[in-house]
Amino acid sequence: MTLATGRYPVRVMVQPVWDTVTVQVDDATSVGQLKHQALQAAVKTTRDERGYVVKFRGAQVFDESVSLGSVGARANAPFIVLPARRQPVR
């Protein structure tokens, strides 16, 4: 449900910590801004932000300057933020 303010929550799974955070966004929020906010909430830093990618509906969003409205995000839409490079299994 979209609120009167135009803001709505989306769910973001941040893989290095396997934590799901909720981020309040609007249709004009860029994918890059979403990634920044999710990393800040889950990892508490955005220092290595360029080393992460965003996936929506199973596909990587290559242009992080596009808005969430243009990729079709709605309230409670699921996103994944994960390292751009595969991590070795220990």
C-alpha cells in the first residue's frame, strides 16, 4: 500500500551479513541510493559500496542511476544487495 506521502517500504537482503532490512523509498529513489541505505543499515558502513551489486526480480540492475519507479518496484518489493565478486567458501 502506497502512503499519502508517496513513500513505501521495500525489503533488502544484504548478503554478507544475511540480514533483511526495510528501507523507506519513493518512486524517484535511485537503485544506488537504495543500495547505500541498505548497506548503511545492515553493515553500518558504505566504505566498499562500489563492490556490491543490486538484484531485483532475479536480475542485476546494471544502471544504478535508474529510479525504483522505472524498474517497477512497489511496496514490499524484494531486493538483494550482494558482493559483485563471488566469495570463497570457508
